[in-house]
Amino acid sequence: MESLSPLALAFLGSLAAGLMTSVGAVPILFGRLPSQSTRDLSLGFAAGVMLAASFFSLIIPALDAAEPMYQSEAMPAAIVCIAILLGMGAVALMNEKLPHEHFKTGREGPASASLRRVWLFIIAITIHNFPEGLAVGVGFGSGGVEGGLPLAIGIGLQNAPEGLAVAVALLGEGYSKFRAWGIAALTGLIEPIGGVIGAGIISISEPLLPWGLAFAAGAMLYVISHEIIPETHRNGHQNKATLGLAVGLVIMLFLDVWLG
């Protein structure tokens, strides 16, 4: 793997992470669906993984990358703070401007009667998954295998419960098992696109590295706060969701220290 280019590493790593959505959705093919509390526990785990990845694999490396570029001690922190807010703002803008539909809260964004319901679901998951692929790509683009592998593993782990959540929701809307599984699997394929874009931006210019890392972190933090945590608390399973978040956070921290 060391001989591969950053772009190739980013593509393969984000593709592997994205394909975990299909693995997570497999139980619906056999009719063994986990309970709602178990699904909320799993989504809490996903939030914990993303939270740890945002700080330990993206924000801290962004600060480390910015420090040698500036003599001022305040400038690296300012750059990272601004980039985090830009990342959050970018996803918030997509969330506002693109028509999409959430499984619980219904349609958001501009009205679009011409879009079929299934495509509204797919757009919602695309908004969700793109920042994850971007983060993996930035990791590989900035630090090679050591920088990207912990992120790819962590994102892959949290994609599995997300894939199951998507498939179960589609199943509840009347889709067949195989169609629901197929759509859940396809939602993960946006991640390699984000991965290649992230690695490409970092490869173009080294000064963009702290910006790219922190931007990806901000995008993921928005998804955690706006999408995942509210979803896990919606059905009264806050305790299990918080337990899942804690377990996901410490596992991702361990992976980042061990593999990075």
C-alpha cells in the first residue's frame, strides 16, 4: 500500500469505508431486524466514532500542520476554528438548499414534487456521507497510510449501523428487502467521490492542509449534532445511545493511537 499514490489510497480507503453500509444492511435480507433500542445504540456508537475522528484524526493534526507555517501562536488556532465553521456551514447550506427527506422529521429544503420519495432519501444520505469520504481522503492525502487508515476503519465501523438504519427505514416505507438493501449499499458509494476530492485538494497545495483537515472535521461535527444524535434520542433510548457514543469514542481513540 505504501507504493500507491495518495489519490489511490484515498479512493480505496473511502470505498472500503463506504461499502460497509452494505454490510450493515445485510440483516434485513434474512428478516432478523434488531430492536429500535439496539439501532439507537448502534447509531450512538457511530456518533462516538465520528466525534473522536473529528478531534483526534482531523483537528489535532490540523493544528500540528498549521503551527510550522506561522510564527504567531494564535494564527494556527484561528485558521482551524475558521475552517471548522466553514465545514459546518457548507453542510448546513447543502442541508438547507437541497431538497431531501429525513426518516422521522419529514421533508426539508426546497419543495420538489417531481422528485420521487426514494431520491429524497438518497439525497439526505448523500449529504450525510460526503463529509465522511472527504475526511478519509484528507487523512490519506495528508498522512498516507498512517494518516488515513484509522479514519477509514473508524468511518467504516460507523457506516455499518447507518446502512442498517437506512435499509430498515426504506423497508418500513414498503420497499422490498433486496431493493432496500441495494439503496442502502448505494448510499455509501458517494464516499469515494469525497475521498478523491479531499486527497486532491491536499495534494495541490500544502498550505491547504490545515484548512482541509479542519473543514472535514467541521462537516462531520455538523452531521453528528444535526442528524445522528437527535435521531438516537427521538425514541426514548438516550441512555443506550450515550453508552454507544462512549464506546465508539474510546474505540476510535484507541485505533487512532494504535494505527496512527
